[in-house]
Amino acid sequence: MLKKVYLKYIKIKMDKFLFNTLLQEFWKRYIQELKENIPLYILKNLNPKFEIRDYQKEAFSRFQCYFDNSFEWKKQPIHLLYNMATWSWKTFVMASLILELYEKWYRNFLFFVNSTNIIEKTKDNFLNSLSSKYLFSEKIEFNGKIVKIKEVNNFSISNKEDININFTTIQALHTDLNFIRENGLSYEDFKDNKVVLLSDEAHHLNSLTKKKLNKTQEEEKKSWEFTVNKILNSNKENILLEFTATIDLANENIKEKYYDKIIFKYDLKEFRKDGYSKEVDILKSDMDTSDRILQALILSQYRLKVAEKNKIYCKPVILFKAQKTVKESEENLKIFNNLIKNLKKEDLEKIKNSANSNVIKKAFRFFEENNLSLDNLVEELKQDFREENCLSANDDKNIWKNQILLNTLEDKNNNIRAIFAVQKLNEWWDVLNLFDIVRLYNSRSNVVNKRTWKIVPWPQTISEAQLIWRGARYFPFTCEKCIWEDKFKRKFDNKNEEELKILETFYYHTSFDNLYITEIRQALIETWMLDEKEKQDFQLKLKDSFKKSDFYKQWVIYVNERKIKDKKDINSLDKVWIKEERFEFKIFTWKSWDIKVFDNNKTIKNSNFRLEQEPRTFEIKDIDKRIVLKAISRNSFYRFDNLQKYIWWLNSIEEFITSNKYLNAKKIDIYSSKEILENLWKQELLKAVEALLYKMETEIKAQETKYKWTKTFIPKDIQKVFIDKTIKVDKGIEGLSVNKEWFVFDKINATSEEIAFINLFEKKIQELEEKYYDIYLLRSERHFAIYSFDDWNRFEPDFVLFMKEKETNKPLTYQVFIEPKWEHLLEKESEKLKDKFLLQIKDKAKLLELNFWDYKLIWLPLYNKELENKFEKAFDNELL
């Protein structure tokens, strides 16, 4: 019935995007009917062992809807894009579309992508009927005739009864078409034959779209995108179907190009929420590399045994990740093989007796309840993880053999249990039975923050988060406990005690490093794994009345000046480079904790705790000098000739060690268990001194910048600093409006503490008006910054208050910095440093004087509602 009446609705206007338009009520019902009646030539010709999922039906049915109907905004040739999550199995959708288009008399298909690895994997999926991931049924049949899938080099020799596919890379396609070779593709192939272009990882096509080119460049630059567009437009019946997990809709050119082409959007957030991924937990451990490896082995074997008990075939795989080099990864493999060779029952007992992790406790409890002794577990681990069952993915000599092994890890005849790699698996790897990734390094990559000229820790967490996606692909299974459940979706989200939950959980193993845990979690948020709140634009506008005021047009704000640094001004390394006298060093306690990454922030808050230990403090001057000298001799940075490059006035290494300006003033707080600290080895003390020296080296190098910020504050025009701007806020935020002349913005995005401060200020305004005029309170959203005098940390006060004192011969203008903070933030070290610095401003700041007025800079203590009386007292003392 629906098909008979759809023409009445053909004039429905397209929404902002095509994928939203198809969610309008009529088209939603129309597509739902198509989903419920998927053609038999699709269902019968796809591999029966792969059950077609609901979102894949949606993706397929939307194409049917688009192809079969004549929308006023539909264009020829057809060009559509599927924005689908990394492992939502886009190739399965491609296979169904190939079958649909064959039914619509398309015979020639061009599959292209940017990577040779993906080409080989896709060939296996489309052509190799013996592959475990082959997408089609054993016999493809249309109207009683058998149809073959053939690989072709060009379409002039293609068989009109078969599905002909040319597999190529974007680079090769561009070269073949623009530099013609024998038996290769040519533009004539696409004029004479209607062709379906299938582009995977399609974001690589947009080299031209991302930037504006002049006419000459557009004519001359034969880029990949140019080549693909020329193919598409060579025949009106050609079709381009793009597939990507990544599309930059923030780029206006990309948005303009694709608003009417994105037919289906199904991102990572939706994919995870629908249950098609494993859950992701982090297992952080206060233990050395070997014990972290062993902990992962225990967890992997626990998973294997749970699967065996429930009659599920699952051979769990572990990836051991090196940071930068193949050499590191090969060293990890040696350590691993040595660990397996020499594994003893006592090694397992140490993990069992020390771990705090719930999942590790569950594993040992399971072994005990199922009569697997630690002696037997040792023998199983030695057998299952022996050398021939481990694979180095870094080995270029055996790259094809390795690729076959990596692509068939789920097969019963593939015995690989452990993989060692650096970066090679980050992009193309497609695996379901990867359950653990072990990060075999502790350091984070450093980058320079060019605003503050500081080295700040920021690891390659985006690429690490993308690698985690490889492990988060769901391992489909069914058993007696869940026989009626969808084998491709999580089944035990609300059953924490169910042992099979371990088959639905991926673990990322890392060291005990709260900063890194925060960073990797943020990277996961930025790749949309978490259900983060949607954002919206928020317009921050100054009131017209304030813009028209003489104060806005003529007055200034003081910020401190930046100057080129003169090394001759530096007379103490301790003052300039080394910010803290104390240094923390931790000795492993072999404890571990598991963190549920997607627990709506609850678990992560509780997980950022310090190990419950009292530190033992060592002053460098009290440590055996032989230990200090040995630590220095092990670090080439501290060769005297090198150290002098940074501290040119230094006379000797002896001075560096013994002077209170340098190393001698330092203290090391060593954290560990009471037992370890009472029996501290000299070797551990040596490691602590080495770690301190490395930290000092990093900070010394970080200061190699030609700028410094001074105590001199210079004036900048208020009308140039405070401007209208657009910021991002959580969706639904309306903002706070204050209908008072002294409040200069029409509305602001305010926290509860900022609102409390504004309410207090409103109570004080009457008293202020008795003493001052031109009173204005400005909310700063990164409008300006000031820098501390000693270490040049950047600070951005939330509010700045201006007012002029009455009854003075020369106008005195007060510039008052105010910052409201939630109580739990007041104890943070960064806030203490801010408070300390800003309280120094009125005593140490030097203002560049102006002839026609005086300025006075004031910083008030951090405001908090619970501590309002203390703040109000300071406010009154300074201003009233």
C-alpha cells in the first residue's frame, strides 16, 4: 500500500542532511517496509553463516529507497556516502549492494582504497570462497543462473553475465588513468560501460575539497579526487558509493559537498550503544613489565577456560604493544619467550596474592573451582604460548605469511596466541578474538605547548585509542545460557557475576599512571566511544550599552609582557628550570586495579587514587655519593661539556652535585609498601636518582625557548581584548543573563560557583558604588592570559573587575582578578600555584605607567561558595 502512495510525498524538502531527511515519518515507514522485505536474491546469495544485522538492513534499504524513487534533490550520476563505524562491517553492506545492483543490470564494479593491505583483505572477502570471511554464498544464483565473481584488470574484457570487480588503490587508479599502460584501465572503460565505484576509507578522496583552489589549480591539479570525479561523470549511469568511518563535517567545504550524499550515518557511539562491541576496561598495574605480561596471560587463559566450559570455541589472542621501534618490540618478544621458558608456580602465586583487580581475583577463583591447579596452569601457559605460537608483526621478510596468519586468527587451525607489534596493525587489522592489548611502555610522548612554551605530556593516545578499537570488535558466540539471544551483540551487560561476561570484555593493560589513564580515556571520548553530551554553539556577546561606553572605547587591561630571554639573567637552575624540590618515585607493589571505562565517569573518579602508602623521603645530600655518581655516569646528558650548553656558568660536575642551587637541594619521596621501604635495596635507590635526573633533563630541555614573561604589565585596549565570540557548550545550555549595567555580557555559560559569586557581587554593588564609578564585571572566555613570574605558567582568570576610584586628583582604576572554583578543585596543585602567583601580583607587578591615569592590580583569593566568608573578608579589605 505504501508504495502506491509515496508519489504524493515526493516534494518533501530535504532536511539539513540526506540521512536526516530519510528519518522523516513517511520515509521512515517506507524504509521499514523495505527492511521487512529484503529480497531473496540478497538473503540467499550472502554467506548464510553471517546473519544480516538490523543496521545493515537499514543501510541497504535506504539505498533501495533512494535508487527507486525520483526526489527533486536527487542527482545523476548517483553519488552517496555511508558514514559507518570502523568495524560495523561495511564490506557486508557493500556485498549486499553489489547483489542489488547486479539485479539492476550493473555488471562492472571498481573497488579502490588507499592501502594495499586493505585490497588484499577485501579480495579474500569477495573472491576466496575458502576464506572464513567470504561474504557470498557458495553458489550465487539469479533467476536460476549461476553467477561468478571475477577479478578483472579492465572492463573491455568483462563477462556480461558475471560480477566483474577491479581491485586497485587510489594511487594506482590515478596513475593508470592518467599515464596509460597496456591492459590497464582507461577513461574509455567508463564511457562505454556503466560502472559502480566502491570507495573504502573514502575520506582520502577529499584532497581537493578540503581547500579552495583557483581556476588554474582546479584545471591543472589531477589529484585522486579529480580522477574519481572524472570517472563518475563520464557516464550518467555510473554510481559512486563511498564508505568511511571518518568525515570532517566541521570543514565547510566537506559539509557542502556531502550534505545531500550522506545516506546513512551510524557512528561508533551508536554502534557501541547498540551492543555490537565488547565493553572496554582498563587494567592498571603497579608492577614491572614481566608481571604485567604474566597478568595478561592469566586473564587470557581464564577466558579460554570459560569458553571451553560453556562449549564455545574461542582462542583468545593478546597483542603486546611497543612504543616506537621494531627493536623495542623484538626485545619484548625475547623477554616474553624467556618468561614462558622459566615460568614457575611461584610467579603465579605472587600475582594471585597481591592483585586487587576484581577480574584477576575472579580468574584465580575460577581456576580453583574448576580444579585447575597452579602447577597445571603453568604447564598450559608454557604449551599455549610457546615460541611458535607467538608472531612478530614487524617481520617484513615474511609479510605475506604474517598477513594470512593475522587475518585468520579466529580459525581453528591458526594457533597464534600472542602478537608483538609497534604500529603496523593500527589501521587495517580486522580481528574478533583479540581480547587484551598490553602496553609495554610507561612513558608518554611529549609535545611543546606553544602558548606556554612548556613540554606537556600527551601520548599518541588517539592512535592508541584507534588500536583499542581493534580489540573492541565483538566476538560472536552463542551457548545454552543465551541460545535465544543475538550472537552478534552483548548479552550480559547487567549480569556482573556471569562468567561469560569475560567473553564480552576487552582489557587494555597499562601501568599505574593516573595521568595516562585520564588521557587515554579522553582519547576514547574524542573518537566517540563514550556517550558524551552533544555540543552546541554559544554566542558570547557584549551588551551594546557597554560597547558604546567611553570606558570600552578608551580604557585598557594590563597583562604581563613577553620578552626575548637573556641567559645571562639566569643565575640559578633551581629557580628557573626545576620547579619542585621534591620528586616522587614509586617502587612496584604488584597490585592491580580494573577500571570500567564506560561507567558514566563513576569508576574513573574512584580510580584516580594514590597507592595507599606513606613515602620515605631521601635528600640527595644524604644519599651515598657513589650512588649519585653512578646515576650521573649512566646519563650522557650530564656530561660536563653538554650540561654547560644549558648552564653556561657552571664550573664543574662537582658543583652541579653539591651546590644547593642544583642537585643537592633535591628530595626524593619514594612510595611503596612499608615492608619494601624498610628493606630498601641500593639498586632501587639508584633507580630513583636516575629517574630524578631524567626529570631534570626533561625540564631543562623544555626551557629552551627564546621568550620569557616578565613582572612588567603592559596595557592593551579593552575593545581589542574583549570581543564577541562563539564557544562550544553542552547542548541545551541557555546561559545566565544578568540584567545589570555593571555586567557587560548579555549572557554567559556559568558554573554554579560562578553564579554564586555573581550573586555575592550583586549584594556588594551598592557599597562599591559609594566609593567607585565605571564599575564593570567582565567574564573572560580565553580573552586574555597572564603568566607567572618564575615558571611562566599560563593563567586565565574567569572574571576581571574594573572600577575607578572617586575623589582622587588622578583617576585610579582598579583591575581585580577573580576566580570561582568548586571545592574539590581547590586542593589541586595547579590551583595552589595559581593562588600563590596571583596573590603576588599587587606586590611584584610593575605597571608600564600611563600619564593620564593610574592602575592598581589586585588578585583576590579563589572564590568558593562554602568558603564565601573568607573571600568576602578579603574583598572588603582590599576594595571597601
